[in-house]
Amino acid sequence: MGFFYEKKNDQLKPTTPSKSQTKEPIEKQILKTNLQDNLKTIKDTLGESTDIVIREILIGNKGTVKAGIIYTDGLSDAPSLQNFIMETLMLDIKDTEVESEITPNPELMNTLKDFAMTVGEIKNVTLFEDLFTALLSGDVVLLLDGFSEGFMIGNKRWAERGVTESTTQTVIRGPREAFSENIRINTALIRRKIKDPNLWMESRMIGKLTKTNIAVMYIKGIANDDIVEELRMRLDRIDIDGILESGNIEELIQDARISTFPTVYNTERPDVVASALLEGRIAIIVDGTPFVLTLPALFVQFFQSSEDYYQRAEFTSLVRFLRFFSFAIALLAPALFIAATTFHHEMIPTALLINLAAQREGVPFPAFIEALIMEITFEILREAGLRMPRAIGSAMSIVGAFVIGTAAVEAGLISAAMVIVVSITAIASFVSPTYDMAFTARILRFIFMGLAASFGLFGITVGLIALILHLCSIRSFGVPYMYPIAPFNLTDQKDTFVRLPKWKMFTRPRLISQQNINSQQPPDVAKPEPEKKNE
Amino acid sequence: MKRGIFILLILSIILTGCWNRRELNELAITLALGIDKSEDEYLISAQVVVPGEVSLTGGKVGSPVTLVQARGGTVYEAIRKMTKSSPRKIYPGHLRMLVLGESVAEEGIGDPLDLISRDWEFRSDFYVVVAKEDTAEHILNIQTPLENIPANKMFNTLKVSEENWSATSGVTIDELIVDLRSEGKEAVLTGILATGKQEGGSSKQSLETILSNINIQYDDLAVFKDDKLVGWLTENESRAYNGIINEVKSTVAAISCPNEGKANIEVLDFKSKLKGNVKNGNPEVDINVKIVGNIGAIECPIDISKPESIEALEKIYEKEVEETINNSITSVQEKYEADIFGFGDAIYRSNPKEWESLKNQWNQHFTELPVTIKVDVKLRKTGTVNNSITEPRKE
């Protein structure tokens, strides 16, 4: 990818100075008055790219005004271009009084804008920089001869995926829709959920070459202004040639730069973003990707699923416990197994010890190497499963089952117990509702295995202490990552390890939304209770 | 500086050589250890599990355990010497049984037990038993039915019989050491012996018949004075002993009916309290026993639908318990002069100051110690039938 940009950069820089007399790059220049000059500049700058369509027309009374319509084929809506721009300018206008006014006079621009253009979005453009941005974003540019100014007419439309079902965060109960690649569709999906005037959106363009549209959404009055300000600052600081996915933004703005733990949350579900906004979080929508970022992101948030709030509270609490437990398994199970079987034999019940010893008879590798072989094999299978063409999938899973399975045991390479430990670890890592946290467990698991093989439980304990210290030291946009566990907040425990019923959750997370804390009426009012009859 | 610490950390992981790491297939998992003494040497026998034979998939051809033996001047020496014949180092972390040969028990168990209490690899919750009129080596050399690992059979049998019959006493190593160290209580261990034919027990063929040729079973309690075996209790004395030290969980007692025949009491709850006292410099002990039981079986004509008969049975049982306890105490006082009941401890607890002057001649005091026994029996239930099923015919 870097190669691609470099090439484009080279192309842009050396070609322009020879054509233009000034030292300034072409983008910074102001439009010229001569239409032909402008069109030539555009052609030269774009290297006569074949998807740029330049149409020269004559408008006005007996064609007194020369005009140029420029658009990018494939990004602009051809029918509406013909119906509302070309047809209007070339045909419709002739039957009206306006036509007589279409002469090369200074008021021509305003006349056209006010009377002739039957489109919604229209803006004046004077800089080549703006012109190119608009043109390459799919807008139609209208230039008139004799004016150092032009119109950019909003007419974007390109082939794209519609709103489809979420594939990364599936739920049983809850909305199915997921974000798509178009930023407008995405913001619209959020607006449809929160119809409050306080839902504010700020737009900016990041990426010197990609000029990617980024929208920052938050609810004014709920979101913490300091965090919003901090985010603006961090976004302004970004100086990069390209943003292709929200992951690029995430890496550039996150707090903990060297950490396996994610400090920015991403989701492709509009309802998750909406609930995050309601809690006072801020959403960053990046054009071209269905993954929307929300922040600040806390540790416990990665164990919450949107479905948690649609299912019954009791059930959710149970599932939450299961998720934390699974995370612990995914992180520690192989390490604990290695520690117990190579250092702390006295910890294993006698019958189990004899059983495990029987399985290990004839296994040539130490437990650590055994576990490492299995874990790495599994990682290879998982990675291969993600990247390979779908059609080979079933063949792959058969081979995979052989490699991590009874065949390996029968071959005498691996003990059966290790297969079980590695399998349960693998399954447990998929319980996590977010992919990012599963990643973390995957990476750290190997470190813990190494510690267990070198120092036994002592190593695991030291590792855990280091892990907890690290977790407590990182922050996400000023909010302690482990909040509300450390620093402890009793009120916010309502949605940490357990989830209380909705009528008990009447405040927003305290450290995230520092203003407008109450999300509903006090509990005695909110609790749904049948009215007592006075008898 | 930072880099230095980092390198140190990496080295500490790479170069430690995984201190103390032992894979499971490098361990000789020892479940039972036997100590015998002949002449001046200890003979240590370790019953080691053969994992391949115990596993569910393979094995079942050879013996599930093997006996590793070595002789040495001290126990530790002998255990280390076992590596001469065993490819794996003895791992006693899962020891379940320690069998002391009668010869060792008579000479004194304090010295050989020192290693076992000192070494960190030994756990502290395995049972210690004495081979009655036998060597530990022989006991550990017998195959057992039901539990294919003999050490497990010994462990579980002792646990079950202690809970349900109460003539045995499962003494773990830590309890034994407390008793050996205590000034006011002597140690007691359960005896173990081989029954049936005495030969061929180590072969699996001995298990091929329904009634095994040779079997291991527990017998009555061995009395120690200081750390030396001085004699054996009878079954009734053993039960009385367990009653006095409040170790009865459940048992069955056969008592005589008011007129003729027998009745059985199933003891559900047995509580005894020892209370020491010193009067005018003379120690004395009160034993207060409370028993709750059911009528387990009636083998005599008695109408238990009447409350009076229940009361009569309670009275009889109370008397019998009192007599058994009394006889046992007298017998121990006369025969062994060893305070296995912990009367000394009871007196120390109630009168620590007087104990200081008594403890030097405690054995003397113990033989003359007056003991008051109070028994209270409550019979609660009579089972699913009322009177004996043979009763109508007897009338």
C-alpha cells in the first residue's frame, strides 16, 4: 500500500511544475477565468484519467456562455446528472425568462444558482484543491467561462453494499442491521435510533491522499466535553496520507500505544453505537468501513454484548460470569495445566495424577513443548481458516480435526489431556463478544505458558500481578481502563459483572458521562409495580 | 539501565533451566511406603504405580503397582538408594499409606518418622498403620480386588470402616506426631494384617477367584507408649477408645434385650466430652457421653410400640456403653500404663498449673486415675416396621 501512495505522490509532484508557471502546487491555486485553461489544468493534473468525464456545453441565449461539466464516471449519478443538471441547463432553461439573463454578466453565477439548478446540494468553489476533492468524491463540477469560480453540485452515487446483517457480532435477539461502507448510510442508521437535536455530528477529512470523511458523533450535554475536546485534538494531530479503515484511526488516537488491550471499541452494530452514545461515549464513523469506533472504551465493555440489554437481566448476569470465566480459561488454562503437571504434582488429585501420568507414558516432549505444538497448530488452522477460499473449508476442517485430535494422540505425539486443554482454551476464546479481547487472550496466553514452564505457579502469579498492574495503569481518553472495578464504584457495578434490571439502571457510567448522570427517573418511580388498591 | 533489567528478565527465563521441573513420566508415584527393620538396617518398600497398567486404554497385563525396595542405615538413605533399582525418582507427594512393620513399631517409630515429617515433598494427610505380626513389605506385596491399586484399597477401607464401624482409627501422620509429642496422650495406630493363605499374594492370579486367596484387612488398635508399640487392644476396647476420644461417626451396637435375645442399635450421633479435674492434688476425669440412635434390628420379643420398652432399651444400652468404657479404661490402665485416651491433656486443659506437678509422674497417676462415666442414650426411630416380624409366632 505504501508503494501505491508513493507512486501517486511522485506522479503528482514532478508533472505539475512544468505546466504551471508558479511555484505553488496546482492544488493551492485559484481557478482561472478562462474555461479552457481550467479544463486543461484539470486534465493535466489528473493525468487524463479515463474515468474523468469533461463535457463542454453552451448555455444561455444562443449559446453565449461556455460551460464545462466535469464529473467522475462511476461515482456520480448519471441519470440525475442528465435530468437535473444538463437537461435543465441546455433545454428547460430555454422556455423561461431566465434564459435572457444568461449572458456573460457578473451576476450570472447567482442567477444560475438561484433559478436554474434543480439540485439540493450546491456550493461555490474557487480553489483547485476543493475542486479536486469534490470531483473525486463524486460531485459534479460546473465551470463557466469568464469566472474564476465554479459550482460543485452534490450528486454522489456509486455501487455499494446495502444494509445487511451483522457478521462479526451476531445476536439472537436484537436488531439485525449492520453498518455498511457508506458514511451517510451509517450516520443515518444512528440518527434513526436517536432523534434528538442534541445528537451532534462533526465532520472532518483525514488523509492527505485518501481524503477520507470522518464523522464524530456525540450527544451534547451527555458526553463529557473534555473528552470531546481531547478527541478533536488527537484527530487534528493526525498527519497521514491515507485512512482506509477505522483501525487506522484507532491506532493513531489510542492511549496505550504498547498494549495488547484495546482502548477503543469498535462495532458494526448501530444499536451498540446508539447505546454507547446514550452512555455519553463518542462515536467515530469512518467512510469506507462498517466498523464504527466508540470511546472511551473500558475493560468491562469488551465483555458486554448488545444482546445483554435485550435479554432478561438474570440470564445476562449468568452469561457475563461465563464470559469472564472463559476469558480466564482462554488466558490461563494451558499455563495452569503446564504448571500443575510439571511443578505442582501435589496439587492434582491422586486419581487424576495417575491418569495423567498414564497418558503421558511414551509422549516424547515436555508438557510445555507439547502445549506449544498444539497451540501453534491451532493458531495455524485458525489463520488458514480465515484466509483460504471458502470452497476448501470443509477439507480443511477434516484435516484440522486430524491434526488436533485423536490422531495426534494415537500417534503418540500428544497426550489426550493436552488435546482437551487446548481445545477448551480455543473454544473459550471464542466466547468473547468482541474479537479484540480474544486477540489479547491469544497473545498473552503464550507469555503465561512460558512463565508457567519456567517458574510454575509462581511465574503465573507474577505474570498476573504484572498484568493487573498494567491494566490499572492504562487509560482510555482519561478514563481509567479498569473502571468501575478499579477505581471501584458501587453504583456502576450495576452493569459490570452482573446486569441489574433496566429499572435499576438509572444512572449513566459516572466517569464517562460526568454531566447529566440520570438516564431515567429514580428507581422508586421507574420500577414497574402494579398499583396497589386502597382497601 | 532499562535495557539491563530487560536482559536480566529474559535471561532469568531462559537460563533458569526450569528449576525443579519434573514431567509426569519422570515420577515414580508412590502411594504406599513400608518401613521394616531387620538388625540395624531399615528396609524401605515403596509401592509405586505403573501408570501404563492403570490407564483405561492400555495395560491390564501386568501388575498395576510395583514394589521398589532398598536397605539403608537411615530411612532417607534407603529412599535415595532406591534410584539404584528404579528408573524414576520416588515421588511421595501423593502418599496415602505408611505401613510400619511390627519390628519397627516395637523398637520405636520416632526416628524413622523424622524424615517423613521434615521432608517437604511428603504431604501430611496420609494414614499410618502398623502391620500386625507381620512386615510392612509383606503387606505391600499383596494384590487387592475392587481397587486395583492396593494403597488405594488400604486408604479407602480405613476411611470407610472408621466412619461406619468405629473399631479402627484412621490416624494421619500429623495427628500421630502430635500424639507422639504430647505429654498427656499416647499414640494409637490401627493394625493391618494379611488374612488367608500367606503365599502368592503378589501375583494377579490371587485375584482370579471370587474369594481372594489372600486379603488385607484392618484389625484392632495398637497401643504405643512413648514411640514404642506395647500391645494391642481388643475390638471392644478399640470401640471404647474411639468413643472416649469422640471419634465415632456412626456404628452399630448389639445389646441384650430386657428378657432374652438381642437388639441392634444404629448409632447416628455419638458425642463424648472429657473433663479433667484436680481435687486436693488428686486428678480425676469425667466422661460424658451422649448418644442418639435408631433401633436397627430387634431379635427378641419386645413390644417397641410402647415407650416403656424403648426406655428400657435405652437404659440397657447406657449401661453397656458405660461398662465397656469402664472395662477398657481399667484394662489399659493395668496392662499398658499408657494414657492413650488423652486424660492428661484433659487435665492440662482444665488445671494447667496442677498439671505441671503431675506430669512427671503421669504414668503413675494414670494407672490410679478415677474415671466417672455418664452415658445418655436417646433412641429416636424404629425403622419401617414396629415389632419384630417373628413376634406373633412367639406369643
